[in-house]
Amino acid sequence: MFRYQYLATITKSSKDDNGDPVDGESESFYCDYQPTSNNMSITVAGSSVPVNFMLFVPKECIVVFEKGNNILCNGDSGSVLLSVPYRFGKIIYVRG
């Protein structure tokens, strides 16, 4: 677990009885925080979207990452743009 030394918090969005968005529960998890450089962006639904930072999450993490959930890590915050599974866990792209 040495690699995954940053503690991040995800806040899942939900809706109240009237259908209005409200902040849901917060959950903490360990990850590897990677601030991006050179103005990185990814293509989502045909549009180029800038990425604020990336998180690498180990396989053992049971948190579900859904598009639009808010993440706070190492003083940076943003919303989940894309979650990609890979051999060692998941890569989470976060936009500011």
C-alpha cells in the first residue's frame, strides 16, 4: 500500500424528494494522486474536456466512481469525468 499514500474523499450526489440535487454521503479512500501537466484533456462524448488531476485507485478499493461525483484530494477538488479499469485497479480522471 506504499504507493497509495494520498487520502481522498468522494461525495456522491443525490436528489431529494423534489428531485433537486443535494450532497450525498462522503467516503474516504486511498489513492495515488497525479496532478496533470501540459494542459491534458480527454475526449468524452465527442468533446475535448480538460483534466485537472488523475487518481490511481487500487483493486482493493470498493468505492463506486460515477460521473459527476465530487472528489477532494491533496487540496484539489473536482468532479469525476471518467473511471477506467486497468490491471492494478482504476484510473479516475477528474476535472476542476
